[in-house]
Amino acid sequence: MSEQRAVAAVEASGIDYEITRHGPVASLAEAAAARGVEPREIVKTLVVRRADDDFVLVLVPGDRTFSWPKLRAVLGTSRLSMPDAAGALAATGYERGTITPFGSTTPWPVVVDASVTGRISLGAGAHGVAMTVDAADVVRVLDAQVADISDDA
């Protein structure tokens, strides 16, 4: 069900996309090889809690480290946290490892790291399924905020 919701949402957005299905992977390098992309093109979608029942989806390249101080500064808050797996599922309708900004059960705001450009590979709502899209299209259709929110790994 989750994969169908993600695909329906990206289709409804009108942007070009490609779905890739692959088996289990154990590393960023394996995931990149299975998806036919460079490791920097794999973009993680993280769920960050700003307050009770208030979340933001954060997109960061797989080869970079998410920066709490930078995100707090961008969002203008001193307190942020990540929900546990059950909390992320409740907030988005997606299990960890499958989360995508497309088709979340609640349309949370999206913050995209400034280093995310060109062709990228996102989760697509199910394990072993990814969608390849253009980062500029993602920013545009999701009205995402772009900011420096990561550091070199």
C-alpha cells in the first residue's frame, strides 16, 4: 500500500520519475550500485519532530551527515528530536528505510540540504524500492526550503 501511495503522489505532482526495485542492501555503496546512481545521489528522508504532532521532513544526501545545529538555526528553534520508528510511521505512514516526501499521510514541510542537486534517488514507500527524480523538481512541487543543513561525512 505504501509504495502505491508514494507512486501516486509523485505521479500527481507531474514530475518525471523512474522506479527502481532491488533486493536488500547493507550499505550506501550497495544501494547506489543497485539503483544505478552515485552514493551522493541517494537522498535520505528523515523525520524530525519540532513539537508534539509537528514534524518536518529533512532531505540529506547519503554521503553527508545531518547537522542538528544547522537545522535548528534554519527552523529558528532550540529543540528538535527524531521520533522512534513507531513515531515516524505514525507521522508519515511509512516505515523507516522507506520514507519519502511524496505521499506522506500528513503533508509536512520539507527542508532540502543545499548540496542536493541534479538527479537523486529517494525512498519510494517500500523496502527495496526507490524513485529517481530531479532535485529541482522535488523542491518546486513540494515547496521545499533549501538550506545548508549537513556536514561532510
